[in-house]
Amino acid sequence: MLRHRAPVAAIPDGYRHLATRVIYLAFRDVDNPNAAPEDRTSARLFLGGSAMLTYWCELAKLDRRRVVAQAQARIAVQDAEGSRRRPSNTSPLRRSKQSEQQPAQGEPR
């Protein structure tokens, strides 16, 4: 079943504000290092040019290409900063599991 979509010009300002807020919150999730990993991943996928981003950008009267470019720039900076903070071949989870498996000094192996 096809849904009828009203022209963007006919969208009330409240919906436009909501669309802007949805996009803003996605950027906030991407930028927040303390956010849940699932939220950050979801925000990255959304801001990567998803169909839903296209819809919200249309409602907010934003250029989707500029939003995606801004998101990619922020994500690239975060990825670069993250790779400088820890070695890329060991995740924090892997390091903690390795340290649990190694016996303490003086314990039998």
C-alpha cells in the first residue's frame, strides 16, 4: 500500500522542528563518548544516508548531502582519535579477557 506524503511546503512548523530535533539528537549520540554503543552505532547508520535521514531532512528542509558530509567528518575525527588512544588490534574487551586468562605471579600455569 502506498502512503500519500504531503508536499514539504504544507508541513506544519511543529513537524519541521521535530525533524530538526531528530537529526540533532543523532549527532549528539554520535558525539557522546559515554552513549551506549548501540545508540552510537544506530546514529552512525542513520546519519550515513539512510532512507529515514532522507525523509527527516526533507521535513526539516535540510540538504541531506550536507548533513551526511558533516556526519562523516565528525565520525572520521572520532575514529582517528579512537585509534590513537588504544592499539587497533586489541579492543578493551579482548585486553580484559586476556588479563583474566593470564595467571598471577607465582600461580601455577
